Amino acid sequence: MYSTTIMELQSLTAISPIDGRYRQQLQHLDDYFSEYALMKYRVIIEIEYFLFLADKQFFKLPAKARKYLKEVAENFSTADAQVIKDTEKITNHDVKAVEYFVKEKLSACGMDQLKEWVHFGLTSQDINNTSVPLSWKHAVEFEYLPSLLNLNNQFQLLAEEWRNIPLLARTHGQPASPTRLGKELMVFVERIGNQVELFIAVPFSAKFGGATGNFNAHHVAYSKKDWVTLGNAFVESIGLQRQQFTTQIEHYDNLAAHFDAMKRINNILIDFCRDIWTYISMDYFKQKTKKGEVGSSAMPHKVNPIDFENAEGNLGIANALLEHLAGKLPISRLQRDLTDSTVLRNIGVPFAHVILAIRSIEKGLSKLVLNEKKINEDLENNWAVVAEAIQTILRRENYPQPYEALKELTRGKSAIDKKAIHQFISSLKISAELKKELKLISPQNYTGVVPEY
């Protein structure tokens, strides 16, 4: 029996590949989704709320103390997070430990008399349901959208580079009316662009309203204050939108909408990866090799499309988690149960898998080498695809039963080449001018038109 040992956490001992195998590529996401990050954002919210109350004349705060607290939030460190973690071992409450941390900082700058204004009238979820949306907003704006838009820009650049490359289309896996490679990439450019617009239309919302969403404690302490307006103003001051009617927690419908939008975008990227994978298998693309790399442990000749496979796998994992998050978070018993808190701690996991997938696609794209020779060979071997063009022109000329004539010639036949098509055209009882027009059509130029891009 093998012995087991307890090992210190490092990339080689991490259970999740996010924190293990792929740590180097994803460690910057610690700033948004780690335990440290959650503490940091909680401290930011607690301090910003305290300063907001001072701005609204609930108490006087010297400029020196204000500057000091701002620096505490801006310079929050892992050492500070450890202090909070040590306090949590005593309080057995993570948000209360944050409150005590901020109060200690007030004592450190000589403001003991103001300590009870920290966390005034709030419940833990007022902090959590502003901290998490704010960290999510920053992650989306600084990491996700720039990465996705940069990838889509790469698609667009390749679409422009390959604008005039004719390509045999395949519907149901069978040769179909030719297209152009650039246009096929523009399909993904447009799809992603449309979904990004839907994504950014969803607001980043927060809950901020006391124990069960009614400002009970705030109102009983200062009944003449308009706490709804004040709550709205505070949440908007940190860049979020306050939900007006909530229970103890934010209802997460907008966050679920973000997850659903990400799932749709991920599906588009999976579709892209599978198309490129298929084109590579058809030899339409070669892949650049890197000295020292091995494609297969048994077959030395292989250059596998591993980057697109890696991306597809990571996008699939992300979608499975996003599906659960979007389905679970908007559901909570009565005024609140604790399941949302447990689940929210995992939103960085699918996010990380998406970022990893985008990096893999970018890496895969950088290896692609267009094989125009093979693409043209397939076009030449499939002259039957111009049958649609010929029968359509014959329809225009009111030629009797053109579809049936072309069907008889081409359907299921494997030896339809340029010669066979031209012989068929020559046999038609039409004018010489029309025969000339039909013979100008080829698989390479029968590619239609698309909008400018």
C-alpha cells in the first residue's frame, strides 16, 4: 500500500489545475477571486461606506484620517489579509473580522471615537453583495472583455488576410456551394460582437439595504434620513447599480444573465475550435512546429491541434459551472439561506477556465499555416458544386426542368470534373453566348457576395 504524506500547497500539489498546472498563466486572477481578493474588496467597501457617511455629515473626519484610510484600502496586502484570517479564527465570522480590521486601523490613526461608524446599520451581505459584484465588474472590465475583444480582433485580422481565399463549403459534411475563408471567420466575428453587446447591456448590480433589505436599523436610528436615496448614492459611487427591492441578499438575476451570456460566447468559441480542428484534419491548415516538442508518444509524425482541443475542454468545464451558478444563485429560501455564499466563492473558477481557453485559441491561431494547395485541390475535385449556379441561370432563361437535368448529371457521382460540366453545357440547346457565360463559372469563382468588412 502506498504511503500518504501531507504536502505544502504549491503548483505540483494543487488539486485544481487552475492553481496547479496552469498557475503561471492565471495567477493574476488572484486579484479578483482569491480569499485575499474577497478580503480586499470587503475592506474597500467598509472604508468607502465609512467615508461616505462622513461626507454626508454623520460625523466629522479629519483629512489626515481620511487619507490614511484611503491608503489602507489602496495598499491592502496579503499580510493584512492574514491579520483578518487570524481574527476570523476567533470570531468564526469572516465579515466581522474585516470590520474589526478596519476599526483597528481607525484606532491606529487616533480615531477611536469613530469606530462604531464602521459597518453602521449593515448586515454581512451588504458588504458581500457589493464586494463580489465590484470584484466581478473589475475582472470583466480588466480581464475578460479585453481578452475576448482582442481575440475577436485577431479573428477579424485573419478574415481580412484570407478575404479572397475560395473554400469548399460543407453542409451536412458534404461538398456545397463554395464560400470564402475570410467570410467564414467573419461569421464568428459577428456572432461574438453581437453577444458582447448583449453582455455589456446587463448592469452590475448590488444589494445594500440592511438585514432584510429594508434599512431597518438605519431608519430606526435616523428616521428623517432618506436611506433609499443614500443607499442608491453610495452604491452608485462605487460603480454599481443598487437593486431597490431585495431580501437579505441580492437576487443575482443580473449576475446569472452575465453567466448565461458567457455561456453563449463560450459555445461560439467551442464552435470555432471544432471548425478549425476539422480544417486542420482536412489539411486546409498546417501547424508550425516548435523545436523539441513531441506530438505523440508513439507516432513521431503527428502535429496535433492540441491548443484548440485544450480550449474546447476548458470552455466545456466553464459552461458546466456557469450553468450551475446561473441556475442556483437566483434561488434562495424566503429572505435568505446560506447556499449563495457557498456558491459565490467559486465564480472565479469558470472565469479562469475561460481566460485559459482564450489563451489557448490565441496560441493555436499563431501556429496556423494556410495550405492553399490542398484547398484548391478540393475545389477542383468538386466541380459538381457549380450545378446550382448552372441550373439557376437556366431557370432565369426559362429552360425546361434545369434542376432535374443537373441532378441527373451530378447527384451521387464521383467523377464530375470540369470536362464533364463543360460537356454538359455544350450539349444544352441554348445560345452560344449563354454557354460561354455558364462555362465561366468555376468552383473558385462561384463564391457569392458578402458585406464589406
